[in-house]
Amino acid sequence: MSNQQVRIGIDVGGTFTDAVAIDNTTYEVLSKVKIPTTHHDERGVASGIVTIIQQIMSANQIVPEDIKFIAHGTTQATNALLEGDVARVGIIGMGTGMDARSARSETKVTQIELATGKYLHTYHRFMDSKELTTERIHSAIDELCAEGAEVIVASEAYSVDDPTNELRVIEVAREKGIYATGGHEISQLYGLKTRTRTAVVNASLIPKMMETANMTEQAVLEAGITSQLMIMRCDGGVMSIDEVRKRPILTMLSGLAAGVAGALMYEKISDGIFFEVGGTSVDISVIKNGKVMIENAQVGGHKTYLRSLDVRTLAVAGGSMIQIRNQQIIDVGPRSAHIAGLEYECFVTPEHVDQPVIGTISPRTGDPDYVTVQCAGNEQYALTLAGAANILGWVPVEDYAYGQQESARMAWQAFANHLGITVQEAANQVMTIAIGKVMDVVDQMIVDYELDRSLVTLVGGGGSGAVLVPAMADQQQMKYRIARNAPYISTIGVGMAMVREQIEKTVVGATEQDIKQIRAEILEKIVRSGANEATVDITIEIDSQRNILRAIATGSTELRSKDMSSREVPREELTRTAAEALNQPTDQTELKVASGRWFLFEVNEWKKSWFGLFKKKLNHISVLDREGVVRFKKTNAYHIAFTKQEMDTQFAAFLDENTIYSDANATIPKTFVFYKEKMLDLTGMQTREQLFSILEVETQLLEEQSELLAVVYQ
């Protein structure tokens, strides 16, 4: 018997299936395995999962009882939508009275174009809610199935308040052996049209995902693993496989979410831009105050109520090829060596690059010319961004993307001669074009999420992270790092993920009772998804502009009792980390508050303006946890330490001092509160009353003398 405790993450991709084993105490990666994805096996991808579990357990002498957490991420839902491999959906819309006409229209979701020539087909029936009978439901379902429907969606106006009729339709459909779901199961928001559309997309994925879920669950059981199998979600969390059977839409884009989840939990990033760079494309996402940024996803150009990672994808990556016209470099990408079916020039040995001559290729019909080198023996290689980065020395020797510099230089010398410039100049031109395309997106994300550019760290992940990120950081004078185990960062993200759930409701003027109710509902929901109740952390957000009350819960599958003090970082190291995060001198970085898990550092900087005639004081604040992770950093922020007993006096006065008053309204500052193990984000609050309502609910179990730390900014 073994005494180790292990987390296993499995990432099922389109080409390869990766797995990692992670020590559950130290988070050290014990081993990594890669095998081809078994699409064509009679058991599908589940066959590969069985194989890779066996290999990774054997490599580390892991017995089933050692495995405390096992999860897998999959691109199946995303691929199904991209390829149009989805079920046909029958919709039963319901409404009555004055709402009937609009409900009939809003539940009639027309077929959705998923890709060129690929559609999600829908069929529709509408029923008056007051005339709903079991016989009529049977008849409507039979008619829809006769037209071709494979799954049923029940969608009624205001079902988020009373889902009885939707549940009746679902029950009848399931009695007939037909998969069914309801709009209320997907979202608690009003907006019948968007709710129905989201439910339709979800329903179209159920048959295929149900089959995969069953086979995957069986594969884990066959390995003797008793830990509950968890599946990666599109927001960076995981959920139980039972929840996948009901809401497969939540796995859409989960592969992209896994990479940033890995950066967040494994690399401990506070504020940064994360780049998962592959051979063909780069996925770019934002981490702010230790959180991934989430937005409503679109399917077929239509908005849904699916909250997923905000990821922006560009066809710029390690294998990106170079477009030329009239002996000029005009672009980098979007085609890659993989799409062209060519090897990279930097990943072959020098003897293969013999007598190189410049040629061109159009990988797809209608494509422009991309440059290649023709070598002796009729060998043809792509000139790539990875080749340029290796020539310029940006890729470290130990990196996954490090190639044969001599081979790359030989190939690029022919290219440089063709252009009439040096190899160095050609490589620099290519890197500059690629960086410019990526920075256009980065600059927009910095604006969108109001990031302080001087405090942002660029983080490279994926097999080609070092191809792009170091050069970009140097050109833009920004901080960067390459994630440890970068090629496996997505798989690590799966293995490190927390259970996550979210509920959104349409609530005008949320009251304390509304907050308590949604808090109870989200706790029940996340426990149902596999979290241990004692580990659950709940955040409440209020979007006053859209009248949305949102509860987000995260938790672990097991209750872990660690000796946290063994991971504490010395004060001197905390100070250095805070100074580095703020780009300030260490000797001017002062520890102002140390309370429980939290350490607040402050730097006062005087900047001259108007040719030195005036001085402006800048207040830099950074909050670190006991493990030395920067959890918050901001310029022109202010803080106060207080006890729960002083919440209505000292903290209230501090909040008022930092509130901007005008004739029209009072603008309260963005607020974070730190206490015990909790970082409470109150930045979504619009009024003093809302802020205090949530703060009182969150701190109701604290003793009166418990210490809290608040940081505010406008």
C-alpha cells in the first residue's frame, strides 16, 4: 500500500491525450504522459483514457486508493459545434395570456449556423400553458420526433420563477425514452429568447456527451478508482460527471479554460495576460486580481447565457508560416506548417537542409504564397515563427520549442538572400509583424479590463510559449515568465481545478433576503456538483446596470487539512515580492498591515509634473498571502484595518471618505475586504447599502474582535 496522495489531470485533445500526476500536498508534477487520442476506437476517447490512466499509475507506482482527485478536460463539445455533429432539437414553447404571442416568437429558435454549411436544426411547437395536458404534451413530442427531433427542450415564459410546466414536459419526454431539458435548468435569468437558445445548444450536445460520459465513467471504474470523476468547465472549474449529463454546454471551450486555470493555480498569477501558444494559434486570456475573466459566450454569432472564459484566439503561433509578395515579407500566418503538411525548418538536423532554395506553397485553394525552402532530395520545409525566434535566441536551450539553430540559419540564409537583407533582419521583421498582431489584442484587453500596464505580467504557456512571449515582453518593456511545464499547462490546470458553480438571477434592487436565498441555492448546487461543503467559498456579485444578482461558488472535492505554516514565506521575501510586483524599490516598500493570512505593503512615490514645478503623490498598494502570492496590486489605492465591531463606525467613515459625491449620486469606491482565509471582492457593488448587505452576510459568523482589512480605489 502507498501513502501518497495524488491528483490526476487528463486533457483529451483533437490529436493527443495528455495526463499528469500531481502530488496533492506539494503540487509537484510527478509525471507526464502523452498518447494519441483514440477517436476511432469502438469505445472512442474513453479507450485512450483507460490506457493513459494505467500508464501514469504504473510510472509512479500509484494504487487506486492514492488518487484523491481525478478530472479530465475535453474538446468534444467544442468540436461537435464546430463540425455540426449535434443532435436535432425539438422545442416546446409555452406561455399564456398577454405573454403568449411574444413567448411563441421567442421560443421559436431558427436553425443555427455553426460553421459554413453546418447547422443545428430545430423544430417548434407552442402550447398555451393553461391548456397544458399530458395528452397534448405526448402529441407535441410525437410530432416533433416525427419531423426529426432527437432531443426535447421545454421553454416557458417566467419558468425561472415556476418551472412546473417545463418539468412536466421533461418528465413525459423521458418516459418516452427521449432526452429532454428545460430552460430553467440552464439559466435563472429572464430573457426567454436567449434562455431558450442556450437550452437548445445544450440539448443538441446531450446524446453524444451522454455516451462519452458513460464510457469515460466506466473507464475510471475499471481502473479501480473510487474518487469521483470530475469534468472541466468553460469557466475554469470542474463539475461532476452527473452534471455533465444534464449541462454538457458547460464543457464548451473548457480546453481553453484549462490552460489559464493552470496558470492561475500552478503559477499563482495575480494580474497578467496568459498566452497558450501552440503550433497554429494562440489563445489569449486575462487574469485580474487572481481571477479569470468571464463573459457570455456566443454560438453561431448569437449570444447565450453560458458564462465562459473570455479568450481571444489569433492564428499566430510557433508554426505560423511567412507570406511573401514581390520579395517582401507581408504577413505571418494564418496558415501553419501543420496545415501545410510540412516540417519546421528548425526541427530538422543540418544535413537535411542541403542546398536550400526558396520556394512557395499555397496550403489551401485560394491561399496566398507562403515561403518554403526546397532542399536536396526533394525535401521541403516551412519557414516558421519558431525558426525566427530560435535564430534570434529567444527560446531557452531547455525549452520544448528549442530547435536546431544551425538548420534554421541555413534555411533562413536562402530566404535572406532572396530578400536582399541579413538573416537577423529577416527574423526580426517576422517577429515584429507577429508581435504587432498579438499586441493589438493585448492592448484592447488591457483597456477592456482596466489593467495597469506597468503591473501586468505576460505568461507564456503551451509548447510554443517561448517562441512569442519573451520577444514580445522585450519589445513592449513588460514583465514576463514562461510557465513551468508549459506544454502541459492545460493538463495541469485540469488536475489542479476546483469545483465551480454559478447562479444568475434577474433581481431589481437586490435585498439582504435575496442575497441569503441565492447563497443557500448556490451552496446546495455546488455540493451536488461534487464539492465538500466545508471547503466551499461563495462570492456574491450585483450587476445593477443589468439587474443581475450572481452567486459564484468554488470548493474542493475533499477536505484537506494541511500545515499551512510550513509554506509560509519569510517577511524579507514577501517584501521583495511586493516591491517587484509594484515595480518599486525594496527599501521603500513598507509592510503596513499583517492580519491572519494577509500582508499589505505600501509604497509612497512622488512624481514630478509640469517640468518639475509640481509633485504628485502616488500610493501603491500590494496585498500578498502567507504563501507569497500577490493577490492584489493597485496604484492610488487606500486601506484601513478594523475589527468586525468597528464595521459600522471606522469602516463606514473610511468608505464615506473615499466616496465621490455629486448632485446626481454618490459613487462608492471599488472595494476588497480581506479576513481570515477570505478575499471578498465587492467591486460590483453600486451603492453603500448593497456593499454593507453583502459584507454583513459574509461576516455574520465572525467574532466581534475579528480583524478585517479593506482596500479601496476609484
